[in-house]
Amino acid sequence: PPPPPAPPPAGTPAPMVCPLDLALTGTAWARFLNELLTRGLLDAAPFSSSAALQLAIDRLDVSPAALEVKEPDLLPVGGLAAAAALAGDAAHAQRGAPRRASAAASAARPAAAALAALAPCLAPLACTPLSTLEVEGDAPWTVIAYLSGMLGPCLGQAERDRAGSQVQLGAHLLASGCISAYGLPPSANPQLLASYFKDYVLALEGALPPSLCAPNVAGLQWLEEARDAATYLRDDAGRRSVEDKRLYLLAPGAPLLFSALGDVRRGGEARDLVFALATALLPDARMSAPTTPLATAVRRVEASLAPRRAVLAAASANGASPQSVVAALVEHAASLRSPSAVAATDTAPSRSGAYGGDGGGGLAFGSLDAEFSSAPFVHFERTILSSPCHTPDERAGIFDLALAGTLRSTLRILVNAPSAAALSRRRPCLGKLAELRPFLPEYLASAVLRLYYSRHYHRDRPRRDLWNLDAHPALLGRFLKFDLDTDWYGSPDDPGLLYFLSSVETRRIGWRNHAVDPADHFCKPWLVRELADFGGALLGALGFALTPVQGYSFRSFFLLYADVVEEAISMAFQRPNYEETSLTWLDMCNEQAHAALRLMGQLVKGLVNSSNSCQLDYILPEDCAPVAKLLAWQSDLSRITSDPYEMMLAGVPADWRPPTVNLGEQLWD
């Protein structure tokens, strides 16, 4: 007998294989896994879901060469793709289309018999070489991996021939989906169908919202998820049917809402209850069951329930039915919007003290009786009455308890100093806290410095006395009145962010000799990020979350804003004549920055004077106009191409280069 053929050299590219042929050797798997382990994959273990594992892999700095599939990595099975290519060549030749047969196709001629024995529904897959399914970017096998899970085990001829097998069901799903999505004739030939597989699988892979994807899928679950993705893409009715089926997957992200829904797990009934709450709690969002994705409605209703925990708990008492709980929440929301309720709970300031507040008119003293008996207040009272308050650290311990975010009385004392005299007389501990009010600037300054130093490396940390708020009553007054739409920046020699940076950041040469143009205050991404930390630290010191569970804080909003501004500026370096467009985007962003600051100020004032003693969290809801517009613009900007080929198609001259004008200097310095 002739000697066995020598194995191909290690660098030989992989031959033409299709998804039905794909099988890797143990050596190849060992190489791939060793590369991931060497790069630290297990440092992030354990993984709660397949998505978490994928995210951990994406963050690794892996060697592309170690993950490249070569011919020695493939097990010798099938040969279907080569046979399909040969059949395609023959068909083209019969129609008179000139085509030169490749050496690979000629060598694969004996495999034609395997194609003839293949089930007809699998023929399009056999006509799909893996090379045509690869995508550009960091994850070139996105489509191949999705197909592999969807088709399941398909190397054996018995599984390929078995009617109702996972591979046959997956092939039928692909063919019918392409025919429906792209308007192909039902009799489309396998090669035509195969040419649409890549685009269609990419659409399936990204169709379902992450919250509707199972955390771990295996076997037939892959096919089920692909089938649901195809239904979700079909139309609004298909989307609703998939949402109703996968409702249970939304529960971990919305514990408050699902505690109200109780044992209601039938999709249609749960949907009605969710949108009844959405209409009542978010009347301005205009969410409707026919058009709004259920995942969006669930997320927004959950955020709206966070400040209504007490109402939810009372409505759910004594085993009330889900319908009764929802009806109680709807009734409560309606009562808050009634004219009499608005008049009774209105806390608008009638006169302002030096540091903000309402002169006592909106303090709602009676509503604080429950707070005075709460555990956080009792702990605060015991501590302040028994502890010395002579050093900054001793006072900081008191302020930490007073401004933990759950006590309204202590917060009102500190931000309404002149007008909180009546409140300070109710309890000796509040009177003592009022006496510590002059030391609040010291505490706020420490919070700002602490966050700044946590983000910036300093070999010699500047002393606390390099910057403080005591010398800047105007800045402190504006902040404690929560007039947030104000001049945050000032200049290097006047109160504000620039003065703070010039005091603690000696590396910024020349800052004391010039100011940043006010028109550029919200147009420089690095400066906006500094503002995010500066304002976020001040509000965080008063008890508001830096990273809220729902919605946006001062800091998280302006970090998002800085990202959008950065993308807008980068357009100037991608295409000619984009400088003016970038400036237009910056004007639009600047307008939303001021709108957000005004809205933050209104919401913070309402929370401070509210009788609700829940933990202070976000100061911007995630569905407010400034956030929605920034997210929409971020999506629009991400679709603006910088690919040279696409730029050529758009009419950009091939020899064009980014402008050398000082646009970057103007916007980035």
C-alpha cells in the first residue's frame, strides 16, 4: 500500500470547510485554552453566565497567532464545502460562465458523492465555506460560533439524515428566515441562500435584548434562542410573543416589580400589569404595549418603584393579589398628580436663606417623627451626643452619619442653616449638628480631594490646606442652594473647578496666567470629566450616590456627556469638511448639559425637602430628555464611518488627509 500522506506544515492555511465539516483537534483546543489561561482568563472566574465569560475573554490581551486555525487543527471529516464548490463550478460552466477551477476544487472532486447523499435542507450549508462567514473586527468567528451552537452535533451522517434533528431544524430556520427577510423565491438555489447566511445570522445574534437572553445555553437551547430571535425580528406581534415567553428572564433585574407581580407569569397578563404601571408612574414617557419593548418598560418601571418602596410594601401586605398591588400603586401615583395633593405637598421655597432652603416652609416637620425613631437616626443621635468634635477626623465621622443618604432632618440642617433653627430645636442632637455647620466646607473639600487623589497619581500628595471651600462662600452658597446650572469652572484665580485644579495640579503649566474660554467649558472632554468628579464628589458628600443603581448621578451623566463630546470632536479628524459639523454637535451637546444641570437642581431640591426617607440615589432618571438625546446621538456618531473604502464610496478623495489646522488644539487643550 502507498505510504500515508505527510501531514501539512504547521503554517498551512485551513482548507475550505463548511459549518457541517467543522471539527478541531484536541491539540488545537489545548493551544487555544492554554493561550486564554496564560493571559489570565481564570483571574476573573467564576463566571455567572456565558455572556460574562465572553466579556472576560474580550478583555484579554491575547495573541491572534495563537488562536488562528490552520489545516493541521482540523479533523478530516466531510469535505462537503469543497464538493459543493465543485458542483457550483460545474453549474456555472454549463451556463457558459467562464470560471477557472481551483486546485482545491479539483482535488476535492471525489467528495462529490458525499454531497449527493446529503439531505436537501443541508445543501445551502454545504455551499457555505467558513471563510465567507468571518466578520471584521476582534471577534471574526461570531457568525461561525453562533451557527455551531445553533446546528448542534452534525458530524455523523446519521444525525444529518435524521428528520427533526437539531441540524436539520437549524438549516430549515436559516433557509426560511433568509427567504422571508430578503424576499427570495422559495425555490432559491443553495448557493443563493448561502450568500445571505452571514448577514442573517448576524441579525439573529444581535436581535434579542441581553436581558431576554438566557445566562447559559447548551444543546437545543441554542436553536430555541435562534428561533425566538427570528420571531423577534419578524414584526411587533412576533416581538411581543417572544417577550411573553421569556418574561421570567427579566425578573433578576427588576426585583421590586416582580415582587408586585407575584405569581403572575403568563406573558399577556403580566404585560398588561407592567404597562398599567408604566402609564401611571411614567405618564410623560408615552409607553404603549404595542410598540414599546417589554424590557424597556420593565427597566423604567423598576426605576420608578425604587422611591416608592414604602407604598409597594404597604400594598403587598397580607398577601394582596398582584392586581390589587398594581391598582394601589396606580391610585397612589394618580393622587400625587391631583391638584389637591400637589398643593398639600408643594415644597417650593418661599424665601431662601444664605445657603439655600425654604425658610422652614417646606420642612414638613410632622413627617419626620418616623425618621426620629429609625435605626440610622438613633445611631446618629447616640454618636453625636457622646463623641468629641474637635478635630477634622472627629467631625468627619459625625458628618458621615448625618449625610449617609437616609436622614432628611440632618441634611436639611446642613443645607438650610439660617432657616433650620426651628428644626434644630426639636432634638438636642440636631442642635449640636447645627453648631457644626461652619465646618461643612472642610468636610466637602476633603470629599473632593479624596476622589481627585484616587484618580490621579501624585508622588507627593498635596496638603489639605492647598485648597478649601472656606475662602469661597459664593461657590459654596450656589452649591448648597442647588443652583447647579451655574458657573462651575470660574477661572484659575476665582472660585471654581479651574481654581481647584490650579491649586492641586502643579503639572498644568500656565494655568494661573490664563482662563479657559467659557464657551469651551463643556466642549473639552478631559475638562468635563474633571467636572464630573468635582461636582459628583460634592453631591456624594451630601449622600447622593456616585454610581446609582438606577438612573444617573452628576458624575455618571457627565462621564457619558464627555464620551459623546469626544466622538463628536473625532469627526473632524475622519473626513474633510467635518469641522463645522463637529462644532454643530458640540453646540447641541452644550445645550443638553445646561438642561441636565437645571433638571438636576430641581430634582435634588425636591428630594431634600421630601418626606420620603428612602436612600438617596440618582438625580437624573434614565428616561429624561438630556440622557435620551445623548444616547441617541452617541448611537448616531458611532455609525459614522472612518473606513477608507466606505469613505471612497462616499466621495472622499483618495489622497485626502486629516486637516493640519489647530482644531485639535482649540478643542482638546
